[in-house]
Amino acid sequence: MNISVVIPTFNRKHLLKRAIESVEGQTRKPLEIIVVDDGSSDGTREWLLGSHPSIKYIRQSNSGVSRARNKGIKASAGSWVAFLDSDDEWMPKKLEEQERSIVEGPGTRFCHTNEIWIRNGVRVNQMKKHQKYGGEIFEKCLDICRVSPSSVLIKKEVFDSVGLFDESLRVCEDYDLWLRITSKFSVFFLDRPLIKKYGGHSDQLSRVRGGIEQYRIKSIEKLLGSASLTGSQSRSAKEVLVHKLNIYANGLAKRQRTEELDIVNEKIEHWLKWKA
């Protein structure tokens, strides 16, 4: 089982050391570590090449995390791919425990784990709505993103079936990919906190103007337009889409953004017509 680890980064030299060391400290060593630098200007390249010459380093002009991850996938030599965000950290047995679970469950192509949340240096509990699942979980993934990119281990052939990260999405690119994957594949959830997920810093991508729900809406619309869902999946997706559109419409009404509101209301009417 050959595992390539892909770490996208942008101006996080001060955090990248912790992430890399958590991979190098794994009890089960990966085949390779690939760092994709999304146009950093903080000396990431010089530091990385000087301190970790064995790491495969790829640099691109600032184009976003989706393109960075995609470049890493395409450059990877392993048959399995694991992602690690440069501000997160793996527990020492992360890869070992995932590999054991996959070997014990032949046919598994996607494995994710539980996580520890750290906000502004303090451990916090996950809310009930963030509960994670395994199995046929497409419907459970429609409301919010239930899979952390830093926790996954994916057989690379899965990307041949569902495609890569959508580079047009500023955020929710992981939510978008997980929907495509879970609509076709069963996933294994290893209920062990094998990553530390850090938050609270100012450069988090989830802090976007207008909120992230608009990107989830775009993902569901795109998936419905692909005609790749089963009948029951399509009905579930339409139910959630209408719900999200109504929430988004209420926000537009409060902010008196009437032109956008008219467009959203037209979408609601359209999907209500086709929901049955």
C-alpha cells in the first residue's frame, strides 16, 4: 500500500514545520511527501528546500487550494493519497491505523477519521451537527461538510471516477468532492481522533464574505445537473437545496439585495417544481 501525502500551503511557513514533522513522525511511513506551494512569499521555498530536501516541492502561482491539491494528486506516485492542510497535524499512528482498517475491510476506497479541534490554542468539543459517519453517507453529507480533508486516505482510482477538486470554488471544495465521492462509494469512518484540526487564525478560507452556504448551493446544483445521482439521492439533494436556498433568500431579504433575491426565488420555484 503506497501512500502519497499532499500538503498544500500558502504563506504558512510558521505552521508548515509542525505539519511536516507530524507526517515524518508516523509509525507507518508514507511513500512520499509532496508540498504544493500556492505562491507563498514568506520564504517557504527557501526554508523547505534547505531543511527538507527529500520532500517533493511543487510551486504554482497563487491559484487556490483546489488547484494545489490537484497538482499534488497528479504528481503523486502512490496508489493512495492522503491530504494534510498545512495548519493541521496528524497523530503518530494516523496512517498505521487507517491502513489496518482498510486491510481488514477489503474494498474500502475512502477512509476518514475523527479529529481533535483546537480553537485559538484551546481544545473545544465538536457540536452534534458535526457528527461523522461511515457507510452510504451521501444524504448525511448534504447539509454540511462532515469530512476533514486532513483525515482522509483515498485510493487514487476514485478520482478517475468522480474527478478532482473543483478549482472554481473558493471554499467548500472539499464538501463538493465528498458529495461526488459519497454518491458513488461507501466510505469507512475510523472513529478515532487521529488528527488535530486548528482554527481561529485570520487566514482561514472559511471566512468569506456572505458566508459559505452559497458555495454549498452551487455544489448541489452542479451535482443535480450532472444527472449522476440515483432517484433517491436526487430527491434528497433537491430537498436540501430548496432548504438552503430559502435560508439564503432570507439573508438576502434582510440585507435588501433585491436583484439577487429575485434570482434565488426563481431557483426555489424551479426546484420545487422538480422536487417530486
